[in-house]
Amino acid sequence: MNESFDAFIDRLVSGGFFLEEAVEILEKGMIERALRQHENNQSGASKALGIHRNTLQRKMVAYSIDGKHARRKAAARAGRNAPRGKREAS
């Protein structure tokens, strides 16, 4: 793991990236990976990253990371939102 990270650093330095750009690349990649691993659950992703959920949300906005679940099909939602019957008076 350390060797691959060293190689990554070498590529950034030799590629002419400034430190700020390198930090953005690393942060964005880690945030996207954590969200994917936690199925876009921001609380789980923020815990895995060791940051507060509000910090995660702020960084998601800054890096234009959506983080929303894919929408369910209308048929799947329809069953969940079906009207319930009225209770009879006792």
C-alpha cells in the first residue's frame, strides 16, 4: 500500500500538480469512494472518513459530488405510498 501511495505522490509531483490540487484530488476521490462503499449514506461515509457529516456535505458541494441515491421506479414507490384505510370508530 505504501509503495503505491509513494508512486501516486511521484506522479503528482512530476505531473506539475500544486499541493492544493493534489489535496483536492485525494479528498474528492476518498469522499466518492466512501459514499460508494456506504451506499451514499452520508453519516456512514463521514464516520469512515473521520470527519463531521456537515464537513462532508460542505466538501460534497465544493467538489460537485451528488451523493444521491438512484431514484426508484414509480411502481416501487406506488406500493409504499398507497393510501391507508380509515379506522372505524369504536
